[in-house]
Amino acid sequence: MGKENFVKEITNIEENFTQWYTDVVLKAELADYAETKGCIAIRPYGYAIWENIQNYTDKKFKEVGIQNFSMPSLIPESLLNKEKDHVEGFAPEVAWVTIGGEEELEEKLCIRPTSETIISTMYSKWINSWRDLPVLGNQWCNVLRWEKETRPFLRSREFLWQEGHTVHETSKEAEERTLMMLEIYSDVIENLLAIPVLKGRKTEKEKFAGAAQTYTVECLMHDGRALQAGTSHYFGQNFSKPFNIKFQNREGKDEFGYTTSWGITTRLIGAIIMAHGDNRGLKLPPKVAPIQVVIVPIAQHKDGVLDTCLELKNNLSKSFKIKLDDRDNYSPGFKFNDWEMRGVPVRIEIGPRDIENGECILVRRDTLEKETVALENLEKRLKELLEDIQNNMFNECLERRKAKTSVAYSLDEILQNLETNQGYVKTMWCGNMACEDKIKEVTGAHSRCIPFEQEHLADVCPICGKKADKMVVWGRQY
Amino acid sequence: MGKENFVKEITNIEENFTQWYTDVVLKAELADYAETKGCIAIRPYGYAIWENIQNYTDKKFKEVGIQNFSMPSLIPESLLNKEKDHVEGFAPEVAWVTIGGEEELEEKLCIRPTSETIISTMYSKWINSWRDLPVLGNQWCNVLRWEKETRPFLRSREFLWQEGHTVHETSKEAEERTLMMLEIYSDVIENLLAIPVLKGRKTEKEKFAGAAQTYTVECLMHDGRALQAGTSHYFGQNFSKPFNIKFQNREGKDEFGYTTSWGITTRLIGAIIMAHGDNRGLKLPPKVAPIQVVIVPIAQHKDGVLDTCLELKNNLSKSFKIKLDDRDNYSPGFKFNDWEMRGVPVRIEIGPRDIENGECILVRRDTLEKETVALENLEKRLKELLEDIQNNMFNECLERRKAKTSVAYSLDEILQNLETNQGYVKTMWCGNMACEDKIKEVTGAHSRCIPFEQEHLADVCPICGKKADKMVVWGRQY
């Protein structure tokens, strides 16, 4: 099976990005559609990416004092109803359990779409004094949101995530925590997933149901559409009041706590696919790749080839996540394509002649460049190469983002920029939701955020012409 | 607050074991009752125990080729109905989702009580040839079973577990895998949790709904009741046939795969509590303890005490999970009791005079023995001590099990032994379910298992008097 044939199995990324995405998800065996409508099965190769994200993130969480727990997945209707904005935001998209143990339930239970309500209820039991604060909790779990249109990883009725929930003595401390956790997300996405993020605050229109402020990290995909990759919410006392999270403060008086929540989800796997992939398929940043190096033997039936490969594998497995593909029913050419499609960062090719010469060939997935390396230098060279690939993949995304970021001074210009290039469009904004609505209505772009790094592009809002002192970034989204 | 007052807060273990258990769960902050009926919130201290169990177990799984994945938590009714015994076993205790996104569902969905059905459906899509086998999958997730009577960790409507599901070419390989995974459970429970296990095969009556064979690891609790701590099931082709898990075998013919499943749950936290606890509360084996060593400063307001404690903590934290309790609103006496109640294996007491003498006091939680140790030998001594505690706790359980294991030759004797001592009662058994039913009806004991290590106690069944060649262990259970 030749290379050309194989690659043709994936839709061309420039012709039909949506179909390309689905092809990669299925053919790289990251996930598959399940019998349960709108839900996916995350396959071992996809789940291993999630495990790597979890391990990296959880370590960062623990370094800043976060403790994991596990809360019930079912929330009584009366609890969900306690915070008005929250229930309005989530009630339309929840799944309800109405029967348990063959009996109709007295009160129906929703499967958590997010757990502010149930967690706040527990926190109100556990917190008495300022000495109990801060409470810094988190859970890694599944949640359900009854989406009408679904896409693997990006928008699935069920997905995996972590949801952190904290309570603090002061608004200042809570706001600092909100930003601290956003910083961790930024670290995860930039340093592990090699995708540059745009950091900022969501507008009133785009913030989380029930939040006082929502902060976000935004990523730009291959096709120039934006993806909200992680959010961190400051609630003020919006939840502590209805849920009665009270503490005795240092002056001996009762006070409501200041709370936050923040989450990242398995949609990050979608972000990796769409930020880095190409016409050969998936392209994984080395730090998050379940397999960093694959060894493909050439003429593996010949004496000594598999033995050498096995020895290489054993030596290198201390330093790298390494796989030997010794399948005897596929040609090396098929294997090259197969592992390229699965996004493995580096491939080692080694056959009888290479062994004779004490060398092997390295092929990097990001640039497809080949090099010959002496076996004695292999470990050192692999280390350099993986680091270089990680950096190069980040830089490629950064370059694309630069190329796809534009400035606009009128509604027409916003639309025109998006039609040409998708991407991020920067404008000034007066702060009025009507102007935001207008932009969304005409261009289909949502405000991504009010970036922390502000620029002064003009004095007035491109919609209403009134005074504008905020710069907003707009973009069509996943 | 004196020691006596404090300890009295926990019900006496010999007077009311059930209440003692609940007291420990709540007061050691392992879990709390949630607003959702029959469900618990696992608090950070309890969840950290589960994380330690997960880490240990998951590493063992990966060593034998197991790969994690994530399957949907909702199972369409038609799938659950495909395997007759399975649906009969589980349908009465599932929770049904009937409404999603504000609309009545066409087909109701149950929240997984276990995932054989949905996983088998995916496997049937993924498996084509013997080359795809074995498939060795696992997921760490939540499941729901609508229990009528619930107890934290032991029997909760929602619990956390891992469920492994494998498919093999031959029945032999599948049976070997079933036993291999049971061996890992035995390792986890004996070496990590310090609880000896009884290994064996479940009787027809007690096996998993849909299984050909169920193997079990059984533990004995403080009060002499048994706890099923982990099970591993061999399904033969019971699931592969209705779910069409077919593969082309080495002869090119279609054949149904041979499948297994196996699981351990958060009930293991209940096992730790009930196997090791005493009148001071929880007693954690060092290897699974979230905090292995706690430093309690004496006269912490005095110059240099907290500095020394902090230095100790920093030095020791490379080798141990260590906590410094520097709370300034509790006396050392209160702290001693508090950490004993939370089961921390070793306490370090250190005050101004100890610092002057270059020493500290170590108190071990299992025996409450005290010793004075020079600070220069502290790390070495702590290592020895933790190892000794781990072994001693295992041996104490083993001794209790020996003391509470008896032999019986008649129904009366089984009943009498259980009334006196609870514990395990060994008898011969003819293999007839009617005799098993009789024993259960009269004594309230279930057959724990047909142990792998068989003994010949008599020639006949104590119930029917017919020829008996199997030894069974009986016990009342949690």
C-alpha cells in the first residue's frame, strides 16, 4: 500500500476542514461514535493524551494547594434552581433522571452540567470560620450537556473535565485565585500542547451563567476559527449568598465567602488536532504525545534487525515514550504513513545496512525532515529533536496567529477580514452589549475576550461611534 | 480540650461498630452525606486515599498491558437488554434518564451500573482479526446502582471504580487474564492496604450477572464480617455472542471472542477503615496514607520551635508525605488526638527541650508506642518505622482472621460459630444450590467463595449429607 493511497484516505485539510477533522479523530483512533446519541467513546490513544494533560495539570494544581475530591454526579432540581442566572443558563441543556430503582422519583435529578450548586451546598456545611479558608477543591470527572449539534471532543453531550471550586475570605484573594488558575491553563496549553493563548476577560454577554467575571484562554485553529480552551470564573458572592456559604471573619462577624470556579476539558484534544494537524493527519507535540518515538524496522525478517530494534527500544525507553512497530503484515511504507497519521513526533528507520554502519535514520513529523544519526549519539539527538519539535510547533502556531490577526475600524471591515482570513479581528469597543450583538449578528463572530494586553487602536467604537476605551478581539468559533 | 473528651466523640468500636464506622467516616473527614439521597461527597482526605489506590493499581495494570479509555456513562435501554442474565441482575437497580434538553427521550438511557454492554458494542466495531487481540481496556469512572439501604463507601448509590474489559482469542487466555487481574487486586489489598485476602471462586449463586465464572478477593473486617473487596469475571462467549464481538481467527474463520471484566471500587476505603480502625479512629497503612508523618510542635510560640519544625518538614518531605500542624488555636494534646483519629501512621513531637537535646519523640499510631530519636537518625528511623507499621498492621489482620476462622460440620455449628465470633466458617459443600440457600436462610451468611486453597474437612455436605468434594467459606457480609 503506497504512501499516496494511504494519505488519500484523509480528506484534504484545505478543502474540507470539518471532514478532515472527523477523519483524523476516527482514523488515528482517538475516539469513535458511541451507541449513545451525541456521545463518544474516547479510545486508548486519545485517552492517553488526556492522561498526559491530567498528570501535568494536576501536578500544577497540587503545587498551588488544590485538593481533589469527588462530588455526586446527580443534582436535585431544587439545588439547581437556587441561583437564578445559573439555572437559566444550564437548565435547557441538562439530562434528567426521573426513575431510580424502578420507581418514579419524587424530585427529579439532573446529571451535572457543572457542579457549582452541589459543591456550594457541601461547602456551606464544611466552612465555619476564616480559619477554614481558603477551601481549594477540584474534581476530575464527566459532565453532561444536552447539545443539539455535537462533534467529537469539541462539543459532545458528555465530556471529561476538571472543575475547580474555591472559597476565600476576601474578594481580592478570590480574584487573585481566578487569575492564578488561568495562568496554569495558559502554562498547560502553551508549554504542554504547544498552542499560544490569548488571555483576557469575557464580556458580559459571553461570561459564564452566574459569574461576576469570566476569564478565558483562547486558541486559534488551523482554519482561523477560535476555540475557547479554558475558563476561570470569579463569582463574588453570587453563589455564597443563595447557598449560604458563610464564615465567621477575623472580627467575629458572619460574612459570605467569595468563590471561584475554573475548568478545562477533553475539548483540548480537539484543540491539539485542529491547531497542529496537516494533510498527513495528527501532529502531536512531543510533551503530550503518548508515543514520542516509533521504531520502524526495515527488512525485519533479516537476521539481527528485530534484535537490534528491541535493544534500541529497551535502552531508549528510560528516556522516551517509545514503541517498536514489529507487525509482520505491513510494509515499512505503510507503517511510515500510519504513524505519521497518528502524529508520532519522531520515527526511527533502521535496516540491515544501517545496523552495519552503526546508524539509523530519524524523521521528524513536524517538518518531515530526515537525518542520519550514529547509534551512539541517538539518545542525545532524540532529546534535542523532541525539544526542537515542541518549540517549532509552538512557533508555527504563533506565526499563523500573527498572520491571521487583523485590525478593523468598521463593521464592514470586521466582516471583510473574517471572510478573507477568519482569524482574530481586533477593534475598539464602547462596552455596550448592543454593539456586540450587532457584530455577532452581521459577522457571526463572538467576542473572544477583552485581552489583558490592551492596545489603543482608535478613540471610538466601530459600531456606534461613541467613545471606546477597550480593545476587544473577535472571532468565529468552535 | 482533653484527650478523654475528644476520644469520647467517637462511638466505642465494640459497643456499636456501625455507628463507630459512621463517626470515623464523618469525623476523619473522609466523606460526608450529600444532598442527593444515597450519595456521598468524598472529601479531599478520603479522595487522596483513593488517588493512592489508583496510582498503585494503574501502574500495575499498565505493566500487564492494560490501556485506559473512556466510554459514555449513559446506556440505551436496548443495549442493556441484550444479555438476559445481565439485564435481570442490573435492571432493578438502575437510574433512568428520560428527559434531555427539555424533551422526552425516544429511548430511555440508564446511567451505567457497569459497562459490559456499551463496551461490548464498541469492541464489536473495533475488532476484526486475531491480530487485533487481545484487547485490554479499562476505565476509572463513576457508576450508579440504586441501592435501597446505603452506607458511605460500602454501599452508595454512586461510587467510583475501575472496570477492566478484555477480549481474547481463546478461552484459556481469557481465563488466565481473569486470574492475572485477581492477582493484582490481591497485591493491592495485601501490600498497599495491609489487609490479607481470601482468594477463590464464587458459587453459581453469588457470581456476577452474566458471568461464566466470578473470582473474588475477600477481606475480614474488625467485627468479623466479610467484605467482597474485588472481583474478576470470566464471561466465555456470553457477551461476545449477543454483542457480536467476532474476529477472524488464525484459520481464517469467524469466531466469537472470549471476554473478561474486573473491578475494584471506593468500597476499599471502607475496607481500610473497618479492617484497621480502633477506638481512637482511623488507622492508615503507611503506603496508602495521604499523610505518613505529622509534626506537632510543642510550645510553638517559643523561639526557634516552628523554625526547627519547618526545617524538619522540608528535609523529610523528599522521603515522606509529611505535614506540619502549626495551627495556633489548638493545644498539642488536641492535635495528638486529631491526627490519631485521622489515622496518620507516625507523629513527631518536638519542643524547646527536644531541640536543645537534638532529638524528638516519635509515636506510632498502630501500637501507640513512643520513642526518643536523635534528629540525625530521624530519617532512617522513620523509614524503618513506617515499614514496620505496614507489616504489623497486616499481621494484626492476619491474626484476627486466624482467630475468627472456624470449621463446621453441621448447620447448627455454622450458626453457632457465626453467633459467637462472626468470621469465616469453613465447611464442605456438595455443590447444590439448595444447600447453599439453606445455609443463607438459617445463618444469614453468604458463601464467600470456594477458596483456591482447598482443604478436605469431611466427606459429606453438612446440609444434605451427600458426597461433598468442595470446601466453601461462609460469612456474613457488608
